[in-house]
Amino acid sequence: MKLHPIDVAIIVVYVATSVLLGYWVSHRASRDTKAYFLGGNTLPWYLLGVSNASGMFDIAGTMWLVYLMFIYGLKSVWIPWLWPVFNQIFLMVYLSTWLRRSNVTTGAEWIRTRFGKGRGAELSHIIVVIYALVSVIGFLTYGFKGIGKFAVDFLPWHLSANVYALILMGITTFYVVKGGMFSVVITEVLQFCILSVASLAIGIIAISRVSPEALRRVIPAGWEQIWFGWHLNLDWSHLIAAVNTKIAEDGYTIFGAFFMMMLFKGILISMAGPAPNYDMQRILSTKNPREASMMSAMVNVVLNVPRYFMITGLTILALVFYSDKIRAMGQAMDFEMVLPDALSQFVPAGLLGLLVAGLLAAFMSNFAATVNAAPPYIVNDLYRKYINPHASERTYVRLSYLASFSVVILGISFGWFVTSINTVIQWIVSALWGGYTASNVLKWYWWRFNGYGYFWGMVTGIAGSLIIPWALPSVSPLNSFPIIVGLALVGCIVGTLQTKPEDDAVLMDFYKRVNPWGFWGPIREKVMREDPSFKPNPDFARDMFNIVVGIAWQTSLIAFPVYIVIRRYEIAAWAIAVVVVTSITLKFTWYDHLKKMEIAPA
């Protein structure tokens, strides 16, 4: 596609502004590692919330969501539970608070607050660093593939997708490496503003150009229904036969079973807390536990509403005006290209430049956040801890630059050979997170779980995530999740019961500081004997209620922009009513309780 000079000018101005702004604020990040990694714990929660949402509003994920909605219609609202999207509700309700009370810099450093400083804790510390780096490289691979497939359709120099991705990653790396958390957050706020304008503009274009009657002519029965039965029951055979083939390949035909597996997996992953990536770094960057919860709540609002205006708008434009071209492609159709192809066909000059800039912003936000998550683990948890604990802060910051460059190079190297966004997504959300889940659920809720159990659970889980997809290629990534979790759970239990519990002093300090609910009876009794004024966490029932209400709230926030764009205003009104009722409920059951929370020292 050939961009109009106006579009090219808008894109160039945007990219230059982002790089210059990120570099301009970078001097604040160079003072010490706390400033570089966490912004010095001085950034307001609402800026961190927008930044976190911007990092999640990535281009590869948006391309994937457009492809899902094109094929599965409104039932695609549920499929992102694969991530799972409702982990932000668990974070909002209680886990962000628990995590922030630790007052640490990274997830690996947090291990010492739970397991102390013995041999088991050291092994656990090292395995978390390894997992964090594998996770970061996986996300960089996913972002590399997404931006390359997007750029090849828009940028005018006829380069390959991989070369475009290499260039754009190089540009973004420049300001991310120099600026740390400060430049990431500031540029992501700018990028999110552009994304929001772009998303609303696409939604408005779709509303104006696609009538409900035109949409119904190109979709199968049931496409507009968000609810589902045991079977998917979407028959595209008389419209686009290749879609039926894609549904069979995805393995979502028996949608009820698929949904139950997503829910099972999603609850376990959410209870484990955030993986050691940019989401965790935003939580640890907040000023106190209360603001950590508020930041996670804000992500649900600012991310989902504008993003689904864009997703739905592009989907219905493609369905109405692009179906003939898709039919002509037959089985050769790459449904991940629906987003860039729809943009190139239906958006006028000028606005197209803004939209492409917005989607480049999505890539740059996610890439920046992901890269920024890696240096703390390499520098703080490896170099400072094991190699040179007495180096100057400037040395640590300079090593952070090198660490950032290194993980970018590794992410590019893997991304060069991957062929599909969906392949990487499925491996991350099912296999890799399956290896993380068992150890990280038990660490919060079971007092007897120790550092050796954590280490062996992570080792067996990570090994399973790498071996199972290779050894059992016929098993879908989602179905491999319980196998990997089962292997990791065996490692957890055997490793724990074959070794002694952690010292009482370590467990009591953790319990008093974090104050979790769960199976902490023996430790709770010891803490109460030592300090009769201590009040154990009584909020299990309240938290579970708020999670159910919160998931309904989040799902309605996603559904109402979808229904507005497809002009089903009566159902959109019901979705907004659910948002209002659940918001009022959460005000009394969550927010008012949050206002009473003690503020731990930052």
C-alpha cells in the first residue's frame, strides 16, 4: 500500500516526538537503579495505570483480537480469558496490595521476603530470574512478529516483515534503554492518547459506513450473540468456507469445554499473581499498596473501552467490504492480516497516518514496557547480588543499558524464525504460564511451602513448557496446560515435603508484612501469641465476592463498545447498566474498604 505524504509526515512526527520525549526525560532515570527500574516510587498511580494499559494495548494482540472477532463474532469477547484478562481483577481486589507491601524492586527479590536467605531461597531466586528472562524474550518475539506483519502492509520501502520489525525495534530501543521507567511511562501516556483518538475514530467510521443490515448479510447466524452453548454453532460454509477450516484448526468448535478450560486455567494463573514482567514492575513502582490496587483497577477501564472501539470497527469494516477478497484467497488467507488490510482499504488520508501512528504507538508501548522489565532481573538479581554488590549506581545503570540491548537481540533472533502471532500467544499463555502457575499459587496461600518446593516446581514447570509442545505436538496448547501444571505441582509437593519448613522468623515476618489469607494457621497462631494486637486478614469472602462482581464489571466494559459499534444500542444499554450497578457495588465493597487500608512506607 502507498501512504499519502500527509500520512507519512504524521507518522514521522509521531516517531520523532516519542523518541525525543523519551530521551529528554531520561536524565531522571540515570541517578540510580531505583529511579531506573521503578521511577523512584514517585510516579502517580493514574499515570502508571495509563502506562500499564498502553503497554497491554499492543499491535500483535490487537491484530489477534481482530482476527478472533472476525471469525467468532461476539463470542470472541471470552477468548482473551486465555491470557487471562481477568487477572487484572484479582490484582485490583487483593494481589496488587499484597505484592506492593513487600517493598522490593523485582519479583525475584520478592522471593527473599517469602523464603528468607537459605539455600532453597537462593535456588528459587535464580529460577525466577531465568523464568523472567524467558518470559520477556517470549513477549519480544511476539511483538517482533506482530509489528513486522503490520509494517509490511503500510510502510513504503518494500522491505520484508522481519526487516521492518528490526528497524522499528531499533528506534524504540534507543529511548527505552536510556530512559528506564520514567521515559517508558511518559512516552506511553502520550502513546495512549494517540491510541484512544485512533480507536474512537475507527469506531465512528465503522458506525457511519456499516449498517446493521449490511453486517447481517456477511455474517453467519449467531455471530452477534455473546452467549453460547456447548457447541460453537457458527457455520461460515456459505459465506467464507476458509473460516470453518480455521475454527477447526483453532480447536474451539466445542466452545463450552473450551470455555471451562479457559476459566479453570484463568483462575489458577490469576491466583498466582503477575508474572515477572512489566505488569509486576508497574505495581512495584506505585507509592503504596492502596495506590497499587487503584492502578490495577484503572487498567480495566482505560484499556478495554477504547481498544474494543478499534477492534470492532476494523472487524465489521473488513466483513462488509473485504469478504469478497478473502473468499478469493481461499485457504491461503492469513486472518492475522485482517487489521492492516482493513485499515488500508477504509481509512482516508490524514486519518490513516494518525491511525498507523496510533498502532505504532501500541507496538512501542508494549515493546518499551517489556524491555524495561528485563534489566532489574539481570542487574539487580544477578550482577548486584552474586558478582559485584558494591559497584556504583552509575555502573548498575550502565549495565542496565547492556541488559536491555541483550534481551532485544535475543527477542529479534527468535522472532525472525516464527511464522505466526497465534503460535507465540498460545505458547506463552498455555505452556509458559502453565510452568509458572503451581509454584506461584502455593507461595501466597500455603505456609508449609518452602524455597525448595518453589524451585523444583518452577524447574519441572519450565521444562514441561519447553518439552510438552515438542513431545506431544498433537495436543493443543490449552489442553497441555493441565499436564504442565500437574508436573509442576508434583515438583512443588515433593520438593517441599522432602525438605524442612522455612524458619518461623521468616514466615512470621512475611505473614505480618503481607497479611495474606489462606492456609497460614500455624504461623497465624505464632504471630498472635507474639503480638496479640495483630489483626489477621478477614477479607477472603469479601475478596471472592468482589472478584465475581469485578469480572462482570470488566466483561461489560468490553461488551458495551462492541454493541455500540455494531449499532445494537438496546443491548449496549444493558451492558452499561451492568457497568453502573457493578461500579456502585464495588464502591461500597472494594473502594470504601480500600480507603481504610494502612499505607505502608514506600
